[in-house]
Amino acid sequence: MRFLTEKPAYDLTYNDVFMAPNRSSVTSRMDVDLTSTDGIGTPLPLVVANMTAISGRRMAETIARRGGIAVLPQDIPTDVVASSIDRVKAADLVFDTPVRVSPDTTVGEAMALLGKRSHGLVVVVRDGEPIGLVSPTEASGVDRFAQVHEVMVTDMTLVEVGTSPQQVFDLLAQHHVPAALAVREGQLVGIMTQKSALRAALYRPAVDPEEHLMVGAAVGINGDVAGRAERLLQARADVLVLDTAHGHQEKMLEALSVVRQVRDAHERATGRRIALVAGNVVTPQAVIDLAEAGADVLKVGVGPGAMCTTRMQTGVGRPQFSAVLDCAEAARSVGRSVWADGGVRHPRDVALALAAGAGSVMVGSWFAGTHESTGDLLTDASGRAYKESFGMASARAVRSRTRQQSAFDRARASLFEEGISSSKMYLDPERPGVEDLVDWITSGVRSSATYAGARTLAEFAEKAVVGVQSPSGYDEGRPLAASWS
């Protein structure tokens, strides 16, 4: 990447910069390969942040099916994380995971589960075999305590696992039905709508060497670090993320050294390659130090996240574009890469982070307001749907992380927070699912690459030309929902 004019002497946020177009021979955005350049090699350079309110089993399998990877949080007990990893690994690579209920489930219970997935259907199952479908249409005007077998639609479209997405799409279009159910020997495996059929043809899943969906898991730097790392590796986590707000500290370096030894032993025993990610940092020296301690990828970002109050409370942090740019350069000098963590609120921000040299971009709060995030779907007084989100350094998260400590120690720790404990993240009616956001993001990034004349993300980071703009320059680029007259 180079600057259109002289590089300024001050640091920059994503809003401070723009990309200038280059002469390009790339004629279609579909000619752009978005494989990450972080050494992990996921088909999309997107990582779901290890935040308790965002990243869980549903999110992990959905994002992996479309080519990214999610990191399960460190606050979750190891056995629960292991169970979630097992279920992600067992998920189908092509068909979405259905919402299953038994015939005697009440309509109210079934409708409460609809918000867990974007496809808007509940499958009624008996002994593993699908026997009906329930949608809001069937539930409308029905007593909430009625059982689903009384209202379900029994006219279903069944396909065998292995049916191509195009065949499913054509079948659904021909019969004018909302979804097809995939079965294997009569047992329900998955579900596919017309939109998910299109996505299955456009995206490649992120898979491990055994052709199972990929998923990462986070490890803190306190407590039994080696033990948790070992158990997560045994559970088949594909990436381990050592995560703390201040990554450039002695305790991180010690923990990283310990986990590297555990990882190396596991790799020798199994032949599986496991990437170690560590952070968060914002300076080149921190990158060098953590790389020497064993990190393969450095997580960059202090304070840019929507749930983080670190900068306002402490004055510590750094504008994210400059942090990514400088840290990526330092990482390349020692054969490592960086994840840009935080501060992305539009597809342009993801593109700019990749142009600055990030191997992948970690997204948190932006994905909180989706069907697949871990929270329950709630409704405010005006009827708008939302999910609750909170920062990982907030008092709420600290209480969860210190639940094994005494009441006094937990109360004392909760006094020192650097994050928002409760925030409403509204679902965008046009993009209520994480896949909708992935479509939007990847469309923008692909187009950015064509403007730069790049067919890969490595070329994109090399060819991108970035300029500096005023706040009014940024505002000029914002679309208007109504005329200015």
C-alpha cells in the first residue's frame, strides 16, 4: 500500500482515509480471490470476535460455512467449548443447521426459537425424521399453548444429502416452497432456502484437513493456561487465541511461551497445524516481542471497538488504520501476520484494513445484532428487534470471568471496567442475519480489489493507493436516505 500524497505525521482512523482507483484489468468482482493472507488460509478474511454476546456455536458454524472463522470466548467453561466445537465439526458443510422441535412442543416455544436462525422455519422431528414445518404463518392467531403437530405443514420438499445447491434452487423455484430439507437415510441433516442455495454456490466453507468446519477458541493469560490450551486442542480447535486487553505485557509473553510448547507437542503427536494468535497490541515492538514468544498472528486494536471505553477512561490506544498499517509491516518483517480487531462499521472499513496489510479482519459488535449471535432476540417498546451486547472488559464480563473467585474479590474486580455492560444492537431489517452482512462485506471488498486492480488480497495490500481526507470528505461519501432539498 502507498499513500496518494505524503504520509501524514499523525495517526489515522478508517474514517480519515479513502482509496483511490488504479488502472485495472480485473473485469469482474468474482475474479477476486478473498482467501486470507494470515497463514490460516480461510476462504474469507473474516473472523468473529471472541465476545460472549456474539460468538457461539450457531455463529461459528454459519460463518465457517461461508468461509470465515469464529473464535469461542475464554469466559466459557472448557467442557462447554469442547461440546460446541464437537457440534460445529458435526455440522454439514453445505446445508444449514435446522431448528428442531418435537411434535408436542408448544407453538409459543417453537416461535421463541425462530430468532436463532435466519431461515425462519422450525422443523418438527420424530425419531430424527422430519414430519412437518412451522413458520410464523402457521403460528399466527394460534393459542401459544397449542402443540406444533396441530398446526404444522406436512407438505415438505425432501432432498438427499449431496444434492447440489443449483438443483435445490431449481426445485424450490419450481414448486414455490420456502425451503428444502436434506435427509440421509430418512434422518434430518439440514435445511436450504433459495438464498442459502445461492450462497452455497458462491462461497467455499472454511474446513480443517478432515473436511470439517473450522472453529477457533480463546485462552486467557491467567489460571491454568496450559491445561485449557491442551483441552481445547484435544477438542479439535483449529486456532488458539491468547487474548487480553493489554497484550504487550510479561504475563502474555509467559503464557504465550507455555501455550506454544503445548501446541508444538500436539502438532508433533497429531500432525495438525494449529495457529496461535495473540493480542491485543498496537505497536511494532509489541508485534516483534509476541512473535518471538511464539505468536503466528498478532491481534491489533486497543480501544476501537463499539463496546470498549478504554480510550475514554485511560487515554490508551491508537487510531486503528495506522495501528494496522504499522503492525502489519512489522509482522511481515518477521514472517507473521495481523488480524485487525475492532473499529469496522462499514464494508469500506474491512477493505481499508486489508489494504493496510491485515491478514484477516475481526468483527465484533457489527455481528452482535444478527440472528446467529448468542443472545436472545428481544423487542423494544416500538417493536424493533435487538440483541443485547456487552464488552469483554465490562463489569458484566468480569463477573462472569471471575465466577470462581470469592464474592469479595469478584465485587472488587467489577469496580474496574473498561467496557459497556449492556447495549442494544438492533437487527437491520435488510440484513438480519450474519450471512446478509457477509454478503454486503464481501461485495464491497471484492469491488475495492477491482478498483485497485488486484485479484488476490496479497495484490490488494500491495497495489492499494490510500489518501487522507477531511471529515467533510468522509461525509460527502455517505449516501442520503432522502433528498437534501
